[in-house]
Amino acid sequence: MILLLDANIPPSLAEDISGYEVIHVNSFPLGTSTSDSEINEYCHQNNCILITKDSDFYDSFILLKKPPKLILVKLGNQKIRELRSYFRKNRELIESLISKHSLIILTPESIKVIQ
């Protein structure tokens, strides 16, 4: 499975994720200007898990089931090192949950699974 990091997720997060192919939207031809619909379509065609802070993807997931799997980051304004630390600390749980579910939401208090 491929993890796609949205424009609002630092590319350096890829260093904290192992066992997956990780790409960042900035590697697309339009880079961080790639539209949400293009990102959704790419995820759909390539069976990607999208990691984003953008709530528009939550709406798209609920309405259209696109992207096919979504990790929505709702951790507030964290520094990059804090975000990376969160992923390192919770990596096994995040991986386990996203392998069984299509949507998880990361919050400071918990990791929520949405069926």
C-alpha cells in the first residue's frame, strides 16, 4: 500500500514511516497546487492511504468514499518535530487501525476509528 502525504504534511514524515511506499504531493507535476479532486483520483487509482490535515477530504470520504483510506490529522498547530514524534510513538497503532479500517482521525487525546 502507498501512503500519500498531502501538501499540509511535511515530507520529512516519510522518514518515520516504514514498510510502505511513501510519496508526497509535491512530487506531482503541479506539486502542492494539485487539486483535491486530482489527489482523490490518484488515491483511488493507486489504492493509496492519504494522510492530510485538510477536512475537505473527510467530507469527500463520507460522501464519495474517496480517497479509499484516509488518516485525518487533527492535532492542532504542532511543530514538525512534534508531529513526527506523534507518528513514531503511535506508528504501530496507526498501522494496525488503517489496515482494518478506512478512516482514522488523529487527535491529541485519542485515535478515533470511523467505520
